[in-house]
Amino acid sequence: MTQNEILGMFKDQAAKMQTELPSLNAVILELAQLLADSRGRLSKENFEMLVRIGGALYKEGSSQFHGKSDVDAIMKQSAENHRRK
């Protein structure tokens, strides 16, 4: 298969998904389990490439979590400042 065919499959899958998508955390856990289950069946290069993809997803998820935490802390501080006035 070609990269474009696979991208087409991604697009088709995305179109079939419900409005509420699985969390990035759930997707990362699914990928981690897939890698754990297929460790001996993938070439070293393919395994390492999938680990890099998982690392990118994990980094994005971590960044989103920290961003949400930062916004939450700012909102709490703003609410406390507003109450003091």
C-alpha cells in the first residue's frame, strides 16, 4: 500500500468516528498495548518508528494537559483575586 492509500484510510476512519473522539490518553494506551503485543513480530526499525510516533502523541498529550492545568490555575487565581476586591 502507498502512504496516500493509508492516509485515505485515516480520513475514512475519521469520518466514521462519532463526534466525541476517544481521548488522546486512550489512543496512547491502545498504541502502547499494540506495541507490547507485537514486539517480536515487527522489525526493529518499524518498532522504533511506532515508538517515535507514540512519543510524539505522548508529548502532545502532556503539553495539552499542562496547558489545561495552567489555564485552570490562572482561572482559580483570577477568581480569588476577584473575590478579594
